[in-house]
Amino acid sequence: MKNKTAAKKKSALRSAQKHLAIAEIKQDTLIMKDGTLRAVLIVSSINFALKNDDEQNAIVAAYVGFLNSLEHPLQVLIQSRELYIKPYLDRLIEREHLQQNELLRAQIADYRSFVSELVRLGSITSKQFFVVVPYDPLSNKKKSFWARLKDVANPVGLIRLKDEKFLSRKKDLDMRVRQVISGLSSMGLEIARVDTQSLIELFYSTYNPDIALSERLPALGNIQMEAD
């Protein structure tokens, strides 16, 4: 009976994987099933309305210059998620128990109750901003047409890229990432590349929004991957 249940779960997992365009995630990079690569950047926001006219004009000019410098497409994503407040409340409880001063302990307890009530009365959401930087061998103008066509037509690269080919493509992708970070930084934005663990957590929460808040993913080294 257990074997049948495990087989059903494994079959369901493989069935879900067939609908995803991602073949693999490694070295902070998404490897798509068509052999192309993606890097994901998390970007801070700017309160544009609070800037004065000169600052706004400078930001717009920097943005226009950034767009004009691009030779490849970009994807901008805004993700709104319910704020996961439990770890913060747990830390407050811990500090409350460790606090020796009774007055401070009471203040922490009151604050914790206030936050808990605030969360209970209304859902608190957070917004994250992402920029997806793609790399397609066909878009690499430095290579000849036949070299680019060979990269795409190679059946080995459709699912899993060999290390040498992956590193070569990743090098070109990393160059694009540096250019994008430089352009976005000129607008006063803070940018960081999403690492492998965070990419897995991002897609886990995206495709499992209902259970992501209650069932947290383990560390990357503790995740067991199913063989194809």
C-alpha cells in the first residue's frame, strides 16, 4: 500500500514538472528546457512622488538611458505576498522571556499583542520587485549565425546543458547581469542577484501560495531531488 502511495506521489511530481519551463536551477541561474538561461535580480523601490523636480528628471533620464542601452529583452515582475510574520512574533516571545526588566517585558508583551491583533484584523502584504535577465544563444551577436543555430539545435542542450556549454553561456549571461545592475544603480536602486536557494524558495512560494506560509522549505543541502 505504501509503495502504491509513493508511486502516485512520484507520478504526480513528474506530471507537474512537465508543465514547468525550468529544467534545472544551479549557480544562481535558471536553465530552461529550451537551453536558454535566466538570471533573476531583486530590486528595491523608489518613492518617486517624494522626489523634487530635479531628482525626478534625473531618474527619468537615467531610466531612458538604461532602456536605450539594452540590446536584449528584460522582464519586470512585481510579486505581492502575504507577509510571513510568525518568525518575528517568535523572536518577540523569546526576547520577552529573556527580558529581566519587568517594565520592558510588559512593553514587549503589549507590542506583540498589538502586532498579532493587527495581523488578525487585516492581511498584511509585502511587494517584491524582480528583473529577469535572459540569455538566448540566438541573441548572441558575437557568434556566427551557424554557431548560434548549432547551440539551439543540439538535442543534448534541450534538457540538461553540459558543464562546459553551461559555463560558456553563463559567462555571457553574467555580463548582461552586470550591465543591467549598472544601469539600474544609476537610478539610485539597490539590486542583488537571487541565489540558488532563494530561487527555489521563490518558485516554491509562487506555485504553492497556500502552503508556502505554513510549510517552509529546508536548506538547499537538505532538499532531496527526484531522479528523472
